[in-house]
Amino acid sequence: MNVDLHCHSTASDGALAPAVVVARAHERGVRMLALTDHDTLEGLDEARVAATALDMQLINGVELSCTWGGATIHVLGYGFAATSPALLQAIAELRDGRWLRAEEIDKRLEAKGMPGALEGARAIQQELGDSGNAPARPHFAEFLVRAGHVRDRAEAFRKWLGSGKLGDVKQHWPTLEQAVGTLREAGAWVSLAHAWQYDFTRSKRRKLIAAFIQAGGHALEVVNGMQPAEQVGSLAILAREFGLLASVGSDFHAPGDWSELGMYRPLPDDLPPLWLRFDHVQQSAAL
């Protein structure tokens, strides 16, 4: 695989620094990479320097959190102007929202007899590489493991941090329409991330895609890492039905995790790839 449009670094909830992510992707044969950290552009400059040295094409990327239908939804933006005032304002508000969320998670865990979660999660985050962003749920999960409250990260998410659980705090996110609109204003191509991961009925998933298109979205992430092949097939059907471009990515967070850079199931041949729209995009950190 020579394209990966979804991965994370220590700028958000990944385990490797941006430059290390780029180098690892290059080693694995990736030649077009989008670093899509959650609600931040912090890692793009470092990633771009590393990509330039390796003669890789780095696409400006970000994964924005938003809400729709009572759930947290993620949208991926590509090829945007990194100095867009609307995007920078939205990122600043999301950064503040993430700190408020982290503080709320800390309070909720303390109320359940698990004190010191924010301090512990922040320390784990700094072990990986300091970031000005708030610790994310994977950092809280690791804290719960180290503090002996759960056996592993999977249990941390299953009991405390996963969708619909105590740590699923979402009141600080913009709406789907606002997030897509912000990305469009910055000149981005916008893809709906991992649509099968949301705990939706088939009907509600279709309504989400329709709302995403109405908001101005362009593409559907048909392939997310090594998700089951039947999910790829179902998302491919939806992409065809709604006339959407298709995006792919590993959703890499850490070595040895569920995904790896450049590794994902094949995209059906008949779907129009989003990344072909990037062929003539000339980007720099100054855009």
C-alpha cells in the first residue's frame, strides 16, 4: 500500500512522535500520508519536515470531533489551508473543550473511587512526548491499568471510557454541520471517519451519511485498518449509493496495536479514490 490517510501521533492520542510516524510509514512503503491527529494541527510542521527529507507527499490532515444524533462523530479533513482563521478558531475551541472533557472525566472517575486520573493520564501523555493538548481517553485507560483499577485497556474502555460509558463526555463538541462547514471554509476535502464504529442501526447510519452530505461532506472512509471485510463491503455499497468518494487509512495509533501504518483491507476497484484529488495539491506549512 502506498497511501495512508488516517493515522495519529503524540500530538493527540498516538504513541509515536510525528516525525517517527512519518519515518515508520516510509519504511512500510507509504508514499502519500495524511497525519490526522484529533482536534489539533500541532504535529503537521514536524511531520512535513520529516516527509520532505524522505521525498514523501504529506497531506495536511486532521480528525475533528463533533456531535450528531446524540453521538460523538469524527470527520477527517484533508488538503486544507493550515492558516484558515475559521479552522484555527475551531481548533482552539476544541482544545479548550478537550481540557474541559479531561477535567470532567477526572471528576467522574474520582466519584467512583479512582482519584488522580487527570494527573496520572497527563504523566503518561508526557512520557510519550509532551503536548499542549489534554490527555485523551487512551491515556486515561493506561492510568486505570497502572493504578490497578482494570486488567487492561480493553477493560478500561468496556467499563469506564467507551461509548455511552462514564468517560464518554461529549458536550464540548461542535455539531456535524459546524465541523464540516469549518473544514470546507478552510478548503478541505472532508471524509466521514469509520462510519461502522458508531453504534447505530442501519437506518440511523444512512441518516448520518445523508446529513454529512447535506453539510458538505465529500467522502466516506470505506476502509479503516483491518476492519472485517463485510463492513468494507457494506460501506462500499453506501458509498456507491450516495455517490461519495472513498478514503482509506490504517487509523494507526501505536506499534503492536490493532492497526499498522499502510495496512488496511483493499478498496473495491469501482470506487473513486479521494486521494486522486490530491495529485495536484501543492501544500506547505505556510498554506
